[in-house]
Amino acid sequence: MQQRTTLRPVFLRLARNVALIDVSILVLAGLVCWLAGWHTWFEYGRILIIGGALCAVIGAVTVVGGAGSRTQDYLYLDSMGYASPDEHTRQIVLDTYARFRLMFVLFPAGVILLLVGVVIAQVLSSPPVL
């Protein structure tokens, strides 16, 4: 009998990894602000925007940069160490899967940090309206 697999564990693992990256960058940004002597919400939000943009760009470049490195010379040199074409194709598929998996973690984490940074820099740093 065939077991039915669901995508729920995959999404839970993805959400956990995104949350871990976001929390670590939030703490790192707080540490940078504290060490640099920046004590306002605007400066903390600005650092979060920079960190989120870097995270999203790194996530996007992992896929885009991987496609550009598949030139004919690279493919020829890359295929020299494999015993069979099947093994070589399997390795290419595994490399592509790893790049996309990294993108699906880093890009959402960066976008979330960008949104949090904008909210902190614009909403929390503005003076209260009386």
C-alpha cells in the first residue's frame, strides 16, 4: 500500500528556517545598533531594511548566478570526473535543488525583514500625533 505524503512538514521546516534566519538577523541588527551607539527606532529599522535587502538579494542570486555558470566549457570540465552520464545528471539535479531550496528560505526571510524594517522605521520612529 502506498503511503500518502503531505507538504505540511516541508512548509513547517521552511517556516522554521525562515523564522530562525529572521530572529538571528533581528538580534544581530540590534547588536550592531547597540555597538554603534544608535539608539532610535529609525536607525534600527534602517539596519533591518539593509539586512533584509541583502538577504533577499543573496537568495535571488543563488538561483540566477547558478544558471549563468552553466556554460559549455564548465559543463565539459564538470563532466570529466563522473563515471556515467546518469551520475552526472543526478549531481546537476541535486545542485539545482539545493540552490532553489536556499532561495526559498533566504528570499522570504529577506522580504519579511524588509517589511518589518519599514514598519519600524516609519511607524515606530514617527512622533506621536496629539
